[in-house]
Amino acid sequence: MLVGSRARIGFHQVAFVGDKVRRCDQSMDSREIRSYLRFVIPANAGRIYPIIMETSCDSIEWVYGQRALELGVATTLESEGVDLFGPRKDR
């Protein structure tokens, strides 16, 4: 469920962090990633895997609204036109 106009889900590659070095890790066993995706979103795993692998670990591909429903990463959208945080001046 995505609630509010700012609700989003982000995808990106895995990052490897070691000895003060951080880098994108495309070598992570893709079978593990695919297996996980097939477990959590079986019908759309094949559509989400490329999004993950094509998005650097230094970036995020945001999925929201109708696209999130189509990819199966959200089941419903609620209060799409409502900013749940309210006007910036009130935060």
C-alpha cells in the first residue's frame, strides 16, 4: 500500500562496503536476487530485476503511482493527492 502523494518505493544495485571503500557490486549472485524477487513478487520479478541492475547503487529508481501497482510492488494507492506532511511552512 502506498499512502499519500509522496509515497514511493526505490530500487538500486547492491553496494559493497569494506575498508572505507564503497562500490556498486554487480557481481552479487544474480540467482540470489532473482530468487528473492520471485519469492516476494513472483508475477513481476522479471520486470523488476532489470530496474535494479540498471540503477547504480549511487542512485535510486523511484517507483510510484500506477507504475507501482503494475509492477506489483504496491497493492493499493490511498490519498494519492494528499501531502501527508502538510505544507512546508507547517513542518
